[in-house]
Amino acid sequence: MGSKSPERDGQKGQENANDPVEASSGGMPRGEHLATDGDGTLGDSDEGDDDEANSAALTNQTTNGNSQKKRKRPKKKSKKKANKQSSPPRVPLSQLFPQGKYPTGQIQNYQVDVDNTSRTTAEEIRYLSRRHLEDDAFLNDYRKAAEIHRQVRKWTQESVKPGQTLTDIAVEIEDGVRALLGNAGLEPGDSLKAGMGFPTGLSLNNCVAHFTPNPGQKEIILQSKDVMKVDFGVHINGWIVDSAFTMSFDPVYDNLLAAVKDATNTGIKNAGIDVRISDVSAAIQEAMESYEVEIGQKTYPVKAVRSLSGHDIKQYRIHGGKSIPFIKNSDQTKMEEGEVFAIETFGSTGRGYLHDGVGVYGYGKSYNAPARVSLPLASARSLYKTINENFGTIVFCRRYLDRLGIDRYLAGMNSLVSQGIVDVYEPLLDVKGSYSAQYEHTILLRESNKEIISRGDDY
């Protein structure tokens, strides 16, 4: 999820036992050794006659005058457990990974910088508070959230086609995330344990970021000429995997997508412990703006978007406080060991400067909001209780409130926004007629390497 830049520059089967066979006191009946196959069952044949017995398997043996008929043992029918994701994805990840161990993200080694190897005492103190990145249980939960993101976006890339409504696409993505988590998130507190990291962003063309379909809006149908940014997050215990990609249905936009994907991978390559944010930003812009795209016999340079930035992630906070712009700047802030970053880039064929659009993308409880508020509107107090119980500081949208059965909340929401208790996020637009793309990954700056936890075969 893009962060607005500061104003500065994912047996049992039962088998039927065979009837018992009585053996003669002299051991195996004559010829029986010829009837025994590799797994100890008997074949079919008529009775043999001393040494002239046929080498085929026998089914009837006469021992002490009693005839016993041997029946072929039926093969076990194993009950197959789900080992493949359904379409749409609805099989909980715990069934696909019964051992409870989830795939590791892509590991990259840090680039060596001999001129920048020391850390200040303050950085060491901050690092000690972020030792969770080396905790196996923490990493396994984070990797589970990343695997859910990969599986849901795989279905999205394979299944979403022009002609579908954006509401249907968003709901399918979010239902998939909740199903794979095994948590519907309908009871108070459930969505704080695991769920959506923020509302699914489905921004088309010159709408660069922060659009999600909401009740009361005109329904939008995806067209074959559209370029759609798909941005969604998955969280477990408040730690969010934030990853995004772009879909288009016309190869004319391929160079736009390639530019942004290259810029994101360049940012990831340059990110690391003690690396200055300004250096990452400069590398991103250089990669992005080396591309151009031809649309309708006109050539457009791909411009890095100025009004958004990558960001660090903290528990229950999608924007942790540090920002990574996509353009050159003089920010000497360093990335530090133990931090989590969303490395994302946006490129546009427009001006690269954004303005707020009409409507609301979502809401988020302010990070410094009090636990309780005293407001004159009863609806505001009731809504604030719902927000605390279901979202905390996780960004949510009107669809999520409707899903919980909350109604007539707009007056209460406006009261919370006007008091600065809840922040509101609007869609962000470039000039009309332009096209934009986005790619994003979540990376962990671990002690010995960086893990691109959301990396997949797709991007």
C-alpha cells in the first residue's frame, strides 16, 4: 500500500481381512508356493496334481478334506487429502502445509560497503528491540502470510478478465485471503489475529493508488484497455505482507509494466543495513526513467511518481514512519537491521504528480488516538468501539463495516474524522488519459541477509 510522500522534496481406508486358512500339519500344501505372488496374495487356478501342478496361482486348496476358497485382497483405497489449492482459493493453508512450515522468501546477500560498516549506539539499541526477525515462530507466521498472498494473487492473475466488476474482484481476493487463513474475521477480535492488512486496491489507469470499490459508488467494470494495479496485504498478529502487481490485457503497456518492475527490483537490490534512503531512491529513479512506452503512435517517457513512496512496516502499522521516495533526494536516514520495508514503485505516463480524487478509499485509526473517546454522538462512540475491536490501527473500508453488519455509521465516522481520531484516505490521481503501474515487495533486513518474503514465480 503506497505511502503518501512527505511534503519535502499474499487415510484411512479399511480393508477386508481374508478368511483364515488352515494349514496341514505337514506345512504348506503341495503347490502352494507356486501360487504365492510378490505381495503374498494368491492368484487364480484349478487344483494341481502333485508335481504337475500348473505354475499359475491356485485359488482352491484342499487340506484335510476341507476346501478353502482364497479371495484376492482388495487394494487399500487411500482417502486423498487436499494437497492442491482450489480455484478460487478456499483451502486453508494449514491443510496444504500439514507440518506447519511455510516457504522461505527469496534470500539476497547484502552488498559490501567498506565505507559504511559502523553502527551508532542508538541504532544498536533500536536493533535489540527488533530481534523478532530471528525468531523462528515469528518468521514462520510471516512466511505463511506471504504464501497466502502468493496463492491468492496467482488465482487473480489467472482468473480475472475484462467484463468483471471491481467489487466482485475485490471480494474474491478478500474471501480467498480469509479462507486460506482459516479466519472469517466476523467475531470481535478475530480480524486483529489475522486478516486483510488493508483494503484491496484496484486502481485503474490514471488512478495511481488507493481505490477500492465501496457501497454507494457507481459500479466499475474492468475493460480490456485498462491497466489495473492490484495491491493487497495479508497480516498475522499485525505483521503485514504488503505486495502489489499490475495487470494489463494489451501488450502496448508492456514497457510501462517492465519499467516499474525493474525499478522495484532495483530498489530491493540496493536496500540493506546502513544504506541511506537517498541512495535507494536515486537508483529507483534512474532505472524507472530509462524506459519509454508508445501508446497510440505517441511515445511517453515513464516518470517516477512524486507523491508516493515506499515505507517501513511496524506491527499493526502499514506505514511505520520511514519513507523511500522514487526520486532523488537528500534524505540521509539509514535503513537499519531488524526493520521491515515495503519496497514499491509507481510509474506513470502522466506528470507524475498526484491529486486527491472523489470518494474515500478507506479509514485508519490514528496511531496516537486514545483508547477511549468522549464524543456527543452515540453513533461515533459505538463506531469507535467497533473499530478498536475489529481493526485497531489497521486500515479498513466501508465494505468491511457492511460485512460486520454495521449500518448508519457515516455521521459517526465524520465525527471521528473531524476530531482527528480516524484518518481518511482518498484515491490518488494523475492527469486524465495517463496510465500508471505499480510493483511492490515486502523485505526483511535480517542479520546476515535480506529476505524478500513476498517474492514468487510471477514477480
